[in-house]
Amino acid sequence: MANKRNGTLYTGMTSNLVQRVWQHREGLGGFSRRYDCKMLVWFEIHATMETAIAREKQIKAGSRAKKLMLIEADNPSWRDLWLQIVDGSA
């Protein structure tokens, strides 16, 4: 999640991406409300919770530059991917 291009980033994992992104968009989490992180700019889907948790830890341990590279490799325009996940094309 991000608040704008090259802005504040939030990294997390969930078992329900649509619900969690909706919560961020509605400002229901403290971090998302405080920093206005309402745009889904990047995501990965994993087969198991174990692999998702391991990947989240890996990403969180990485540098901001690495996070920006992940986003820009798949989403160079930083478009909000919300509609992509809502309509089921994710």
C-alpha cells in the first residue's frame, strides 16, 4: 500500500486481500489512517500462509530501494490495483 508515488509504503500480508485493502482504503487501520496509505500498488499471491509470512518478512527486512524496485517492475505508473483485485482478475 502507498499514499502516493514514491511516498509512504506499507507492507503486510493477509488471507483476504480484497477485505484488507478495503480496510486500508476506509482508513480502518492506524497506520493507513495516519499516513493515508490507500493505494494498492503491488501484491503477490502465495499458495500457503507459511510462504506468505516468509515473503513478508523478507520484504520488510529489505531496503526501501528494493521495495520501490518491486513496485516499479510490475507497476511503473503506480496505478491503484484495487479494481484489478475487486473484479477478480488477480
